[in-house]
Amino acid sequence: MRVKASVCREQEARQLDLAANDPLESRRKVAAAAAKAWGLEATQAEKREAGHLSPRDKLDAEITREFADEEE
């Protein structure tokens, strides 16, 4: 399942808030890393939603077509 860019950006913002405001340093570090990961995923989701297909998406589509052809 692919996550929408809006959800990724919401989670990124939530984690950035935790990174800035959590009282424990270790949790701030984890939240900062999580925010970075959500930001990267949001960028990928925005590309997908804009119609950009990654090489992996193209390969997945080819494999799906091969299976469909075999069933016929």
C-alpha cells in the first residue's frame, strides 16, 4: 500500500514537533530521524501523485502484465 503525500507531510510535521519539544534527548533524536524519513517518503509520494513512474513501478507493471498473459 502506498501512502499519500499529505499523510507523509502530516507525520513529518508531527515528528518535527516532537524533535523540537520532547523532554528526552533520545526521543528527540528518534523523532528527528523519523521526520527525515517521512520527508523522503513524502517526496516520493508527490512524484507518484504527479504521474512520475519510477523504474520499480515500471518493472512491477511489466511483471503484472506477464502474469496476466500467462493466465490467458
